[in-house]
Amino acid sequence: MWTRLLSIFLKRLIKQGRLVVAYPDGQSIAYGDGSTSAVTMRLHARSLPRKLLINPNLALGEAYMDGTLTVDQDDIYGLIELLVVNLTLQPDLWHHRWLAHLRRLCRRLAQFNPAGRARRNVAHHYDLSGELYDLFLGADRQYSCAYFREAGDTLETAQRNKKALIATKLLLAPEQRVLDIGCGWGGLGLHLARDHGARVTGVTLSHEQHKIAEKRAQTEGLGDRAQFLLQDYRDIDGTFDRIVSVGMFEHVGVPHYKEFFAILRDHLTDDGVALLHTIGRADGPGATNPWIANYIFPGGYSPALSEVLAIAEQSGLYVTDVEVWRLHYAETLKEWRNRFEANLDRARSIYDEQFCRMWRFYLVASEVAFRHNGHVVFQIQLAKKQDAVPLTRDYLTIRERLDEPATVIKL
């Protein structure tokens, strides 16, 4: 029965391309219009048709992890892309719509992140072996969207572009105090301290990130300019001329947005500037994919711009600039995926085969989401005063070209 029901669902879903499914009972059925090369998915467990029909977003990744679902030529990218493209063509497919609605009803509970739970969620992902991240991130360990200015930019160049643009939007001047909320392994904070003369305080909940960031600061002789604290952002003391947060807001949780923006307001000097860099969704509020929530980012959520700005408007801060990066993260993830796959043997020596399949599924699914499913990156600049930043965006181009401070025009 479950095989027949899953087949009916796939026949309705796959309108573009070609999917061939080899079922556990031995039959193979093709779906779609044949407009692309066939992707062949093989189901090796009799329980799998039922699981895929009841909760496809969770079951697909779990089955790929444990090997009960395989794809010919291990083309998991081709499979996920085919499924996502067809779901995008049919956003109101009843089965998919019902599951999405159910997840949205539960999302506030899933995203409730008090300090203790936030620490556990961070440890789940960021306290993995540092050797794992070395396989695909590069020496600076920039674990957020890179900025590809030119078609030929390498990942390293694009990550430098990202840091330079952030520094420009912060309108940095030497000796300014900068708070880096969710500082990662310290790459951005060290850049701001080393190349812009800032005095940086970074906070993270990850023991691994904190240890490495502190070591890097000492090794580079920046210990007097960049300090990194193992601390929740809600426990910050003091005020800062600039506040930046890159790739951390996704872990805050919708129930805590008011608290987050209140902290930005309360810890920013009167003429200060803040920059929030976060993954987001272009198609309005939603809910986190259950496989991602279970295995990769527990408590995580990529917000719609409407959710963020609605709270920012109430915080006493002016939104002074918003920029939407569209395919930059797809290209970043493509580079990470290629590097990870080139180092699979090393990855297997650190973790087991199931972990490597999980990580590969994560990188592939994330890339496809940014390429085909409305995921983007938002950079939101905020200030307490309207004239804290220049009146036009010309300074972004001029300052990066001349490497000079921007002039803030006072009226």
C-alpha cells in the first residue's frame, strides 16, 4: 500500500526532469517528463516508502545517512535538486503544504533558546573536531557566506571581500570598540583589529571556537586588541562604538528577537553603528527543515526579512541600510562541498562513514536551498541616529576603492 501511495505522490510531484525509483519489492518506476538525465534512487528498506510519504523532509536525509537509500553514481546533488525544483514549481502541493503548516505551528517551541539550551545547540555543531572544518573552510575558518565580486574569485578572495565590505559598512575608525556577537574562530575580529586598528571583543558559546580564537590572537600579537570570551551575548557588559554579528542571528530564535535588538540598542553608543549579517528566506516566514533541525542546527531558523524588520522597528534603532545577497551563499557552499568531497578519506579518518554522508547531505541540501529555494543572506545596518552613517551609499564604493574613512554628513 505504501509503495503505491508514494508512487502516486511522486507522479504528482515530478513534472520536470526524470526520476527513477527502484522500490524494495523489486519494481522500478519512472516519473517526470524526461527533460533531463534520469536520477535513479534505490530504496533498500520496506519501511522506507511509508517514512518518505509521512515525513519526507526528515526521512530522505536519514535514509541517505544510514544507507537504506542510495542514488546511482552517488548523485545526491542531482536527487535533491530535482526534488526541490519540482517542489518550487508546485508550492501548494497539499501534502507539502500540510507538513509545512504543522512545522510552523511548532516553531516557537523549537526555537526557544534560553542560555543553557543555546549552549547545547552550539556545542552540537561548532564543537566538532577542528580538523573537520579545516577540510573545507580554509585557514581563516570563515564559516559564513563569502562575497564573490568577480566571476573568477576564489573562495579565499571572496571571504576577504566579505570582511572588507563588513568593515566598510561599520565605518570603522582606529581605536573604536567593536563587539563581535558570535565571533566564530576569530577571523573577522582579528581582521578588524589588525587591518583597521579596532579594539575587538568577541563572544561565542563554542569551547572549540573560543580556544582557537584566543590562540590566534596571541599568535598574531593581537592579544591587546582582540579578546574573545566564552559568553552568552545576553551577558555582555559595557558599550561599543560598533557591533557586528555574522552568521549568529540564525541561532537566536524568533521568541528572542526583541531581546536581541534590545541588546544591540543598549550596548551601542549614541553615534554607534551595528551590522547584522544573517541567512534569511525570500518567501516569507516559514519553519526549519526537520532534518537540518535534528542533525545540523538544533534550534536554528533562517528568518524572513519581514520578521526581522518588524522587531527592529520597535527597538529604537534606525534601519539605515539593507542589502540582499542572493546566489553568493550557493557559490560559497559549492566551494565547501567540492573541498569536502575532495577530502572524504580524511573526513572518514576523523568520523565514520555515516557522519560523512550526513555532512555531505547537509552541504548539498544547503546549496540547493540557496540556488533554487529562496534562501538568501541579509545585511542590515542599524544606528541610533539617522545621521550616524553617510546620507548616500556612495561611501561603500569610494571607501573600498581609496581605503579611506567615510565622511559622515551632519545636517
